[in-house]
Amino acid sequence: MSRQVTQPRFNMDWMLRDLASSVPETRHVVLLSSDGLCMAQVGTDKDTADRLAAACAGLQSLSGAIAAEFPEGDGRMRLVVIEVDGGFFYLMAAGISSYLAVLAEDSVDAGLMGQCMRDLVARLGEHLSSPPRVDGRVT
């Protein structure tokens, strides 16, 4: 029997806590599906996490269109980093149809953040995946 998409398979927030605590100046960590569903969050409230997840879905789609312009590549986005006044935004492909998003203060160690995100994805990528859905239900 299928479950509603909005019901989490299990609590994945604990997977993100290590990243948030390992990199000083981390503000928010969100795991999202490719269609913008917040699957886990740390350091933020549900409304903020949902807004970030929705914005990230559009950004990953846009970055995929840019990636397709590199004929030697596979057309997929791996990492997007945006620097704005006050901080950095990171979006990384995490698992099958999932992405890891992080907001950090402008004093964050950018290299450390990138490495910790890659380590998390390498260790837990299969658990960071979004299951396929049909008609709004997990299959």
C-alpha cells in the first residue's frame, strides 16, 4: 500500500545535524526532493524550510538546463554556490531525485562546507534519496 508523499518515510533530520554542527556559521540545512518537497531540516522552522525547498527546485531545474550546454557532461547539476550580501547558499545533488541545501553566514569556511556536504552525500546518499511517486503517493 502506498503512503502519502507529505508523510515522511522516517525522520531524516538527524542525518543533517552533523553537517550543521561541524561547520561553524551554518544557518539552515534542508534536504529536498527534486520537485521541491522538504524531506528533512535542521536549524530552521518548517515554513522557512518549505520556502527554501521550493526555491531550490526551481534553481536545480535551471542549473540542469545550463549543465546540458556542456556536451561532454551528463547534463546533471552537481553543485551550485551563490554568494549574496550576508552569506552563501549551497545546493548539491544528494541522492536519487534529492538535493542538499545549506544557507551559511558570510564568514563560513567555504571549502570546509563543500567538503562536509560531499562527505555527507557520499556516506548517506542512498538514504538521502526521494522515492518515486505516482499520483502524489510514494511507490
